[in-house]
Amino acid sequence: MSTYIVFTRESTQDQEALVTYMDLVASTLEGHSVKVLSSYGALETLEGEEPEGAVIVEFPTKAAARAWYYSPAYQQVVQYRFKGAKYRAIMIDGN
């Protein structure tokens, strides 16, 4: 069953750190079975506060999603995202 990780950027705190994250994050996906379904495309907020943007990535399994998220490569890079902006990240199973 596919698993999705949805990243929602709520507010930018440090643009330079966020740019560094964006420059480095793609390399952390190498060797992982992942498909980027949407990356900061046009969005329409139907309920709640509008986020600055969102990213949706698909993995073949929950184990594959966790393997990428908790990988040493991503954990090193994610520190720039934590410094750069307030995000919400959720993992959700597909049907």
C-alpha cells in the first residue's frame, strides 16, 4: 500500500536556511523509491489558514517512507528546514 508524506510550510523564518534545504534535499532521495506528486504548486485553501506551500511525496510502503525520512542523509539536511521555516509533516496511508 502506498504511503504519502505531506509537508505544509506554515511560515518562513530564515530564507537562507530554507534555500540551503531546497538545494540539498533532492540528493537525499537518491536510492529511495519515491515519487514527488506535487511541489509548491498552485493551491486553494478550502478550510483553515492558508499555508505558504505544500509538497506531497509518494512511497511504495510506510517502511520505505520511514527509511527515507529517518535516513542519516535526510536527518542531516532536515536541520536546515527546521531552522528555515515552520512546517507540518504528516504521513498517511493510501487506499
